[in-house]
Amino acid sequence: MINKLLYFGLTVIILFCSSCKNDEGKEIEVQNIEFRDDADLYLINKADDTIKTLDIEIADDDYSRATGLMYRESMEETQGMLFVYQRESIHNFYMKNTYIPLDLIFFDSDSTIVSFQKDAKPLDESLLPSQVPAQFILEINAGLSERWGLKTGDRFSVQQ
């Protein structure tokens, strides 16, 4: 409970400061958020070959899922963010306050790719839904899912 209150308090402060102006009427600059390497994620094809290994940040609580990659100015090719939900359902994402073009990869409860949203445009608030129920969503730089040849039926494995 204390962690949730702390996250809520920090969220309020960040939102307040990001829209505030100092005494001279100048906007306060938002600090760049550093990438947090929580685990290694292996993208695996149907033949059980590793396609790619990524350093990932895990978003598994309300605050981290709500903010995602917002306010980030860049992300390395071998980095990503994995959103973890308690159960499968249709999930909708959007790119509000997200400056990096992204590919969203939707996985079912067995960690198998079930759908994609490719080349999501920065700052676009259009909904980007999973086409079918999903439990995990991986965000990577736009174009990488195509370049790596990811397909429905491929899967992931995480090691912390």
C-alpha cells in the first residue's frame, strides 16, 4: 500500500512539474528518464531458435503501465519495455507523450505472439488495440519486428 501511495505521489509531482512554469514564466524542462534493465527477454521462433535478446524494463503495476515509455527521447535497438497484465484481454495503447516511434507486439498467456501494431507514430493518441486478447505487450523501436522477421506464433522467454 505504501508503494502505491509513493508511486501516486511521484506521479502527481511529475505531472505537476511537467506542466509548470517558473517565476519568470519559462517552462520547466522535464528530465530524461533513464532506461532500467530489469531482465533479459529472448524472442524465440517456432523452431526454438533465438531471434534476438533484449534488455527490458518491466511494467507490471498501474503506474508503470500507465506511463510506459512516455517522455523517453530514445531507446537502444536491444532494449524494450514489457507490459505485464494479470490476465488476457483486449488491451488498447496510444502514443500520448511518447516521442519514440514503436512496434507493439502482443502476446497471449503462453508468451506467444498473437498480433502486432507496427510503426506507431510519436504523440499520436489514436487507439492501438490488440486484435485478440493478450496478456503481455512488448514495445520496441519501430521497424524492428519487421527487420527481425517476427511472426505470430513466435514467443518470448524472460530471465531475471
